Amino acid sequence: MGFGDYIRKRREDLQVRNSGFSLRKMAGRIGIQPTYLSKIERGEFDPPSEQTIRAIAKELDEDQDVLLAMGGKVSSDLQEIIRKRPQVFANLLRELKQAPDHAILRVVREVRDGEW
């Protein structure tokens, strides 16, 4: 499922329970035109800017990093972290590429807790 399809499905699922998730109302809260949101949902436009994706994620109660990734983007704060030590993070990501989620989460916990 593509970015636009996912956004539309999630918004429509929420609209069943809450009319505040109509295309027009949600677009208004995000600060974009309803026609623009509609074209994003239909895949007529590329995914929007990081700021707009973050606003959409907040409205839909979705993880911002997941929606950014679905839109082919990486958050600006992560880009800055990678830019400071590109070789280290490139190597880390390549090594972790095939690791199972539980192993990656263990590494995250160890770094967060200072047990490394």
C-alpha cells in the first residue's frame, strides 16, 4: 500500500467514527487545501513536505517516522545526526539491515541505558 492509499484508508476508517475526519475538515486542521490532500491520497502528487507529513501523522495518531518513511523521507533531525558521523551510521545501518527486531531493540535499550 502506498503513502496516499494508506493515508486515505486511515482517514476514512477514522471518519466512520468521527465526522471530523472528512477530507475538508482534516485538511483545514493541517493547513492545506482539501484538493491537495485529495490528490495526495489518490497518488496524483508525491508525498508532501516533512512538516505536512508530521501534521498528517499527528491528526491520524500515527508514528511520524513511519509515515515519513512511507513517503520516502527521513526526518530532518535524523538527517542531521547522520551528517555528523555519516560513515559510522552508514556502517551501523548496513550491519543491522538483516538483524531481527528484537536484536535491534536490545541494542537501543543498551545504548539508552548506558550499558555499553
